Amino acid sequence: MAGNVHIVPAEGGKWAVRIEGTDGTGPTYDTQQEAIASGTEAAQQAKVELIIHGSDGQIRERNSFGNDPRDIKG
């Protein structure tokens, strides 16, 4: 896998899983929840970040799976 996984709005009211560094084609889903489930699995396997966009295209949530550079004690 090349890079972070994005959940973005697609044509026809669907949701797409896009991976940074690829040609931009990826699976589309009828609901955002289905796309998030698929994207989460891909991000966990690749140990990259999952970036969830809202219907307006703005980032609304980020989840890191194994590539968290912060050193937080406690």
C-alpha cells in the first residue's frame, strides 16, 4: 500500500476509499459507514492513517494505525 487511506464523497451520493500515491481509483460504497469499515481495515493492515472526509470534502476525523509519531507519556 502506498500511503494514507481517505474516505471521500463520490459521484451519485456514494463514498469512495482512496489511497495516497495511487491512481485514485478504488472501491465505492453506498454508505459512508461501509467505506469507513473497508478503509479502516486497509489502514490497519498497512499501518497508515485513515482520513475521513465529510460530504463537503473537509476532513472531519483522522485515525492513526501504527504510524503515530507523538511520544505521549501516561
